[in-house]
Amino acid sequence: MPETRIKALKKSLSENGYTVGENIDVEYRKAKKGELPNVANDIVKSNINIIVPAGTPATIAAQKATTTT
């Protein structure tokens, strides 16, 4: 995730009462396009509450990883 997006995310979290490291944790993952499905599945298995993907391929992988049939 580009630095400007990270800053914007942290600013928005702060404006809504969240402080990274105090009442919310933010974890960043980077993957090549072919690795996205596995990374998305690992993230879902870690039982997190929110996924903020960057870009269409990451969004599709996150959507597939969180969709149940």
C-alpha cells in the first residue's frame, strides 16, 4: 500500500477515535498477483475484523477469501 494511502488510513482511524498500537492494530501484507489468493486466505484465517485491499486483484482475492457458499 503506497505511503500516502497508509497516512490517509491512519488519519481516518485517528479521526474516528482509533490509535494504532493502543486500540487498533494495523498489519500490512505485500504479495505478487499470483500469491494474492493464498495471502488473502491466510489473513482470513487469522480472524481479523477488517481487510483493506489495495487494487482490483487484491480486492477480488479478499472477496473470494471472505465469501462463503
